[in-house]
Amino acid sequence: MTSYQQYARHLLAIDCIIFGFDGEDLKGLFIKRKLEPQKGNLSLMGGFVGENESVEAAAERVLFELTGLSNVYMEQLHCYGAPNRDTFSRVISIAYFALINIADYNETILKEHNAVWITLKQLPELIFDHRQMVEDAKEKLRQKVANHPIGFALLPSKFTLKQLQALYEAIYETPLDKRNFTRKISSIDIIKKLAEKEKTSSKKGSFLYIFDEEKYKLLEKEGLKFI
Amino acid sequence: MTSYQQYARHLLAIDCIIFGFDGEDLKGLFIKRKLEPQKGNLSLMGGFVGENESVEAAAERVLFELTGLSNVYMEQLHCYGAPNRDTFSRVISIAYFALINIADYNETILKEHNAVWITLKQLPELIFDHRQMVEDAKEKLRQKVANHPIGFALLPSKFTLKQLQALYEAIYETPLDKRNFTRKISSIDIIKKLAEKEKTSSKKGSFLYIFDEEKYKLLEKEGLKFI
DNA sequence: ACAAAAGTGTTGTCTGTACACCCATGC
DNA sequence: GCATGGGTGTACAGACAACACTTTTGT
């Protein structure tokens, strides 16, 4: 039998970039650290991978601890492994990003963890290499959303075309043409118009839509060209 | 000070998917294991991340040990962290893929390591989750090559249009139209025609090309739409 | 009747794709 | 002179981008 005993063992952390969308801006969920090192500074939500825990399960656990949410869209971003990235000890971190509906977020848990939503347009300083992680996550989200219908995970289940467009505009930080956007999304045939209207934002009211689950799953696998 | 002592420590491996192109097929470099577990079976080249070694440096070291090459195009693929992926012990593995010019590969080192080039069209069985890694790497290579000029790393420094086309055909496992391909690659303006011709494969001879380094670096950063 | 947001078509330009013949050369 | 692979152009179709007015309804 080969023995692995001679090899180094490492602390393996998870850091979670949690994206949300408030109807206007793309936001991230951050924590004001209660403990040293770097008490008071902003960081991503994190945790360590347990002895017999899969890395993915650890990521889901970390997300659950902060948000109380499970069955959330989550994807591995990158493993960050520079020797001094954590200034306190050698820690290798695997970053995940998650997309949640910001309305699902529980105020109580938020306060317990000292967590805050921060717009990603102008990021504040974060500890360690967390800022790099967030930048990488934004870039990956853009790429992913261009080819897959995952952006919907950031919206409530019923939404207007305007909200959907605003989401894409927030992710790409660029304005889109309303008519071209409507035509494009219709041609993909991934949303269904409801009879209901949303009437808070205008007198005329705008129709609500939901996703076509089947088409959604198909396109999630196969990919598409969205933008 | 926060202490991390309570947390589990893990063996952290590197596995390397090494791509090469022989003018016809896209190939991967694999090792016939000399040691248990799974002696005699095929695996990727691997190694462990050292105490104070960055993950990236570990990947470069592993590649160097097998190929004698450094300064090679290399990219992190994914971290594989299922609890029982290595059947012998809990090992979390970070997979990297590398693109090398197959002609640079040293026969002697190859034999020393019991290494073989295998076409990726029909993969044989590999140990652990290495097959999944290779499939994921192929997919990532396709995505990357569609948007970045990295494929060139698989070719010799001087090459013909036919070779370049064959490379893209091998990566996508699909035939491409010669005229459309030529027009496309010319429009990107990334290669320069030399006065020299390559005359082994035809009587007329075909012109050799090299990359325009500056344009190459620009497009590597910015991205492009290649396919 | 007016303010405020929703909804809807057309046109020109560009990009992608399909397709076949002549050219240069060594034998 | 012929066999072999190299090199080149055109036409059609679909996708994308730019652009502004009408509709609905609450006040």
C-alpha cells in the first residue's frame, strides 16, 4: 500500500460570494468580522471543510449558516492557494458563489451574523484576497449568464420584464434596449406570461412572468447565447 | 487571536491534465501507475501541495516533474472534493490543465515515468475521478478556445493554416470549412505569414505562419469571439 | 386631460455559412 | 501531363443594433 503520511496537511476553507439583486443593483452579502484577525473589517462568509465532509457540502453548509437557505444555485469559483493569503495562518480557500433571491433573506439571521448587503458597483476593502474573489465571481457570473439562464435565481418567482432587464443591466453594468431585450427573451421561449399584473410601479400595470421550468432545465444543460 | 487548531487538516493533491496535439488528434498525457493503489491502471500526473508551497507552484512543479517543461500555459480547472474520491485515503484534489507543444516532449522523461499520450476521442478508464476531470478539462478547453487565442500553445512556433485548422477541428471534434476558417483567422489579424514554405506535405508547399505576439497578448486579456 | 410607465415594428448592417474551381509543383 | 494538396470569392440567410410612438389607466 502506498502511504500518504509523508505529505503536508492543510487547513481548507470555504469562502462564499453571495449575490443578490434588489431591483436596481447587484449586491453581495458580507460580514463585519467580530473576531480577530481583522476585527471590524468586511469579509466574505466562510468556514472550514470538515474531516469527512465533501467540499461541496461544506460550501452548502456555510451558505446555510449565514442565510438559512438550502437548494440554492451555487457553483465553485476557484481555489485560492497563495501561501500567505490568510495573514494569520496558512489556509487554502475554495471560493463558491451563490445566487439568492434577496427577498428570501431573513433579517434576523442577518443581524445575528453582522451581515450587510453591499452594492458591487464600488466595492469597499475586504480582508485577505476576498476582493479578488469577488471580482473573479462577478466576471464568472457575467460569463455564465451570457450562456445559461441562471440569472433567474436572483429574481422572485413572479417578475416583470422590466425587472428581468434591470437584472441583466446590473450584471453587465450596461444599459440594454427594451425592445431588443424583449424580443430576445421571447425568442428563447423560456418565460411564460401570466394573466396577473403588477400595479405598484405604474398606472397601466405590467404583466408578471414565470419561468418555463422544462425549457429552463434544458437550456441550463445545453447552454444558449443570451447576450 | 483566533485559533484554527480545532479544524480538520487535509491532504491536498494536484492532478494535471496535459493536452497535446499531434497534427491530427487532441491527446492527453497519462501515466501507468507503478504503485498501489491501482497499479498498472492509467491516471493523470499528480502530486501533493507542500507545506508552504502555493497551489499554483505545486501545479507547475508537478508539470515540470513529468515533462521537464516550465513557462507553459496552465490554468486551474476545478477542485474535486468528494470524501471518497481517492479510494485509499481522503484526498482533495485541485485539477489543472496545461497546453504543451507535443514536439517539446522529451522521450526519455516519458519512459522514465511510464507516461503515454492517448487520444481524447475515446478515453480509456482512468483511476478515481480522473475521467471526470478530463471530460471537464475538454469542455473548459473548448470554452476557453472559443474566446481566447490559447490554442496556439499546442502548436509549434511555425505552422501552416492547415495545421491550425486541424487543431480547432480536433478540439471541437467537428469539421470546419477551409475558406471560412481562413477568412476568420485572417480577420482577427493574429497571425503573420512568413516567406517560408513547408514542403513535406505537398508539392506546391504551404506557407508557414507565426503569431503576432502583441495582438496575441491583447486578445488573451480582452477575449474575442473565435467560434 | 395629463402624467407615467408599458408595450410594440421596421430597417440597415453585419456575421455566419454554404459551396467549387483554379494554381503551383514534383514526379 | 497529371496527380496532389494549396489557395481563393460570392451569394444567401439569420442575427444584431438603432431608433420613437401609441396604449393604458389613476389621479
